[in-house]
Amino acid sequence: MMSRPPSAFARRTASRLSSGIMQPPKTGAPLMGITNVSVIDRPITQQGVTGLRPSTTKGPQFRQVLDKRYYDGLIRMKMKTIADEVVKLNTEIEIQQQQHATSEIYEKRVREIAAELTELQGQLADYNMVVDKINTNTGKFEIDREAETMKFENENLAAELDQLFGQNRTKEEQLQLLEQEIQNEKNVTENLIEEMNPDERQSYEELKVVADELKKAIDQSTHVLEELSQKKTQYEDKLMGSQIRQEAVRLYYKLHEREERKAALIAEEKNRATPAQEKETLMQKMKEDNAEMAAMERQLIQINEQIKKKKEELELIEQDLEESQNERHQKFKELKRREETMEQFMSTYEDSKNAEMKRIEELEGKIVIALEQMSKNIAGGGSLPSRDEFSALIENLSMKQEELQKSKLTVEELARKQQELTKNVEKVENLEIKIQNEIASITEKLTTMTEEIKVFVDLDKLRGEAQEKRNKLLREREDLLEAKPSLISTKEELQRENEELLKDLNENETYVQLNNLEKKLQLLEQGNLSMREFIQSKRTEMDYEPIRENALKLVNDYNQLLREYYTTKGSQ
């Protein structure tokens, strides 16, 4: 069993040094809690140094009794800490308030300094330009000329700026007018929608669906057309980049034309037949023309019915939009006038068609009479005709050929008339397409206005969205206001660092020397360039190599002549 730890009231002895010291244990067991012995852990009392207190799981404690004075001291210490923290926070608040109060002044000062810096940069650029002109020995005349040029350019730019400003103002006025027209259209559309009955509303919805489908189809067609245009452009670029390909394409087209011409000639040669076959072909062609004329009459009847229906629809639309849409009313009137013109043309077309049909019947009768006469002549020709009869037959044949030629011309005239009528029918179809497009545009506008009406009808939703957006903006404003002081301090710190760096850089002798050396280097390079040009010009002027080579050549020729002369003289 372990011994009990001694208290401060240990047994006193005559020796002061041994008082308060715990007796060693009688057994070999170690004392509980006596680890990491330190003098500080032994408090000094009136009776001397006491033994070590038993350790606990919370570590050593320096006070055995936690009385009222202990808690009073602890509270006073905490209150002092809190007071210090409050003073610190108040100081920081005052600093932040001062910074916030002076932020506008700093921002204004920053703007003034930025404007001053911009002005100084402009002056520096002017001074640098003057120095460059001085270093390059630019004359006053050239400087004046450049100044005049820049003045002229500035005047042009100012004029362009004024023109753009005027255009902008004009566009704004046009935009206001368009907005007003759009608002008027919206009002008209609202009135029309309110006045619609259930059948009209259902028709309106169906037209809306059809318009959406047509819009999708148009978008798809546009996309396909763009892809094809891109491919065409790529192929054209490839073709333009190669002369060989261009020549090949030209020869291909030329060969294709020649082949078509050859095929046409071969077909014409094969189709060339006897007069009887040509007569039969002509009769067949006349029958086909008559069938085509009948088909065209039926088509014209259908077109007239469609025009009548469209006219009725246009009259209804005109009645609905007459009071509010003056411009569109004028368009409808123009369409009405065009319809009247088409009706007049149709009435004239009936007369022309009857005249041509009458003429064709007359020609058919003449052809039948001629054929009968030819049959009689062939049947009664048992012997050879006399000269007079032969001449009469020739004249009759010539007359029949002329009639045949006239028949051919009549057929060509009918074909031309048919082409003209086809073109007129195409014009009528184009007019119908334009009317459908106009109706589709009106329907689309009505659809857009209806959607906008649905949006503006729900005012509570709009107010909620506006309030939500306002709250979001207020939160963002608070976040920005909270981040503003830190950003201002960061900006000021960066400005101080920048100013210090600029100051250090300007005070740095190496930087100043480098600037001076760079300027000297530029001057030396300019001087070196001018000296090189001067040396090159003088070298060109003093180049004696051609003269030297010519002189040496003359000396060699002269020596050669002398050798030949003395050789000849010695042999003699």
C-alpha cells in the first residue's frame, strides 16, 4: 500500500532545510504522480517547501480552493479582455468610417490624377516626337506639312463624327416612331383579340400552329441553303485557285453543249419523215394543243375561283383592319387593283383564245380541203398530166406549202401565247404567295402580341419578379459595400507600392544611365546609318576597279602586240 502524500503541516525538526520534505517510501513502489519534477511545482508556504500535489487527468493546478476571490479575479480578467477587445473594435470601426468618409475624396483625387497623367502622357508623346524630329534632322517644312495633314485628318474625323452623331439621332427618332407603331399595333391586336368569337379564336390558334410549322420549315430550308452556299463557295474557291480546273470546267461545258447539239441534230435527222408523217405529226400536235388549251381553261377556272376566295378573304381582312392600319389598307387596295387588272386580262384572254381557236378551225378546214383535193388528184391521175395541168399542180403545191408554213407559224404563235399565259399564271401564283405571306406575317404579329399580353396580364407575377430582382440587387449592393473597404485598402496599398517602385526606379542610377545610354545608342545608330550611306555613296563615286581592269587589259594587249611584233621582226 502506498504512503499518503504529506500535507503542508509536516513534522518540524531542528533543521530548517529538512522541514517540509516528504519521507521516502518504505516500500519499493514509486510515488503516484511524481513525474517530471520541477521546482516551480513546489509552492513555498509559511512552513517551507511543500511536497508535490498529486496530479490529475487535467494536469497540475496551482490552486486547491476555488473560492469567491478566484472567480472575482477571473471575471475581472475576462472583463478586461472584453474591454480591450471592445476598444480594439471601436478603433477599427473609427478607421473604417474614416476610410469610408474619405473614399469619395480619394476616388475624385484618383480621377484627377488619372486625367493629369493622361495629359502628361500626351505632353510626353509630343516631346518625344519633337526629340525624334530633332534627332532625324527633320525640317520645318516637313513638320508643317505633317501638321497640315493631321489637321485635315482631324477635320475629316470630326465631320465623320458629326455625321455619325446625326445618324445616331435619326436612328433614335426612327426607333421611337417604330416603338410607337408597335404599341399601336399591340393595342389594335388587343382589341381584335377581345372582339374575336370562339370560332375565330380557334381559327387563330390553328393559323398560329401552321405559322410555327412554316417557320420551322423555313429555318431548316435556310440552314440547308447556307450549307449548300458554303459548299458552293468552297468549290468556287478551289476552282479559282487552279487555272487547270478552270480550263477543264470550261472545256466540260463546251463539250456538253456540243454533245447536246449533236444529239439534237441526230434526233432531228432520225425524226425527219415523209409529208404524210409530217401531216400526221401536225394533226397529233394540234390535238395535243387543243388538249392543253382545255387543261389551261380548267386551270383558269380554278384560278378564278381561288382569286374569288382570296378576294373575299381580303375584303374581310380589309374590313377588320381598315380603321387602324392605313398603310396595310393601302397595300390591300394595291392588291385589289392588281386583281382587277388580272380580271381584265382574263376577260381579254377569253376573246384572244376564241379568235385563235377560230383561226385554227379555219386552218384545219383548209388543210382538210387540200387533203381531199390531193386525194382526188391522186385517184384521178390515171395518166401523166399535160404541161398546163402540171403547172397548175405546181402552183397548187406552192399554195399548199404556203398554207402549211402559215400553219406552222400559227402553231408557233399558239406556243408563244401559251408561254405568255403560263407567265401570267405564274404571276397570279406569285401574287397569291405574297398574299399568303402577308397573312402569315399578320398572324405572326398577332401571336407575338398575344404572348406579350399574356405576360403583361399577370401583374402579380411581374411584381414578384421585380421584387425578387430588387432584393437580389440589394444583396449584391451590400456584398459590394462590404468588399469595398478591403478593395480600397488593396488599391491604396498597390498605389503606394507603385509609387515606391517608380520612385526607386527614378532614383536608381542604373536606370537613369540605361535611359541615357539608350538615347545615345539611338543617336549613334542614326549617325552610323548616315555614315554608311555617305561611305556607300563615296565608294560608288570612287570605285576604280573597272578602270583598273580596263587599264590592265590594255597593257596586256599592248604587251602581246609587242611580243608578236618583235617575234616577226626577229624571224625576218
